[in-house]
Amino acid sequence: MDEISTFAARLVACCLDIRSVWSIEHALLLFADERTLAHLRKCEDLRRIDIDVLVVTDGDRFENVWGPRKLSGSLGRWAWQQVSPDVAYYDESRWDDAGGQAGRVVRVRRKAALLWRARERVAA
């Protein structure tokens, strides 16, 4: 198991309400709820400065768990599209580096990979 998968497993073990964990370019994206986000913010032993952890709380809006600056956004604005059970694509906005000078904002299509998904609960 690689380092990112091991870290994802620690997050899931700490918060049983996480529904899925996705690996994106520079972070982990967790589908959960507000309560899970609040709980993770109290778990200092899980905090890593080298991996951003974003929590989707309502199916669209997300916030980062830790960090010196607050990050938030929307899967809709990212044009998040799940194309299979374990692959999704999203748009990332970046400054185009035009010869070392600040250029225009460009959108880059990125791939996300599912690391973990909760099992479906069977009705009794």
C-alpha cells in the first residue's frame, strides 16, 4: 500500500461517515458531511502539511480540513464528471505562464482516481 493510500485508510478509520476518497492532483477529496469535516479539524494527529484534504459536505460544496488559508469551492465549478465507478475528471484553473509574465487564466482538465468507497448498506 503506498503512502497516500495508507493516509486515506487512516482518515477512513477515524471517520466512519466518509463515503468515498478520491485522489486528485495535489490533494485527497473526501465525500462526507459537515460533522465529518468538523471532526477531522479536531484530529491534529492526522494533519499533514504535504497533502491537502478537501471534504465535500453536500454533494457539491467542499472545504479544506487544515491549512494556513481556507480553501473552498464547488464541484460544479470544477465541472466534476464521474465517468466510471473509479474515475472522474475535473477542471483546474491556473495562471498561464506566458514567458515568465503573468498571463491569462486557463482551465486544465485533470483526472481523479477513486481510492476507497464505502460499501452499500443493505436494507434489512
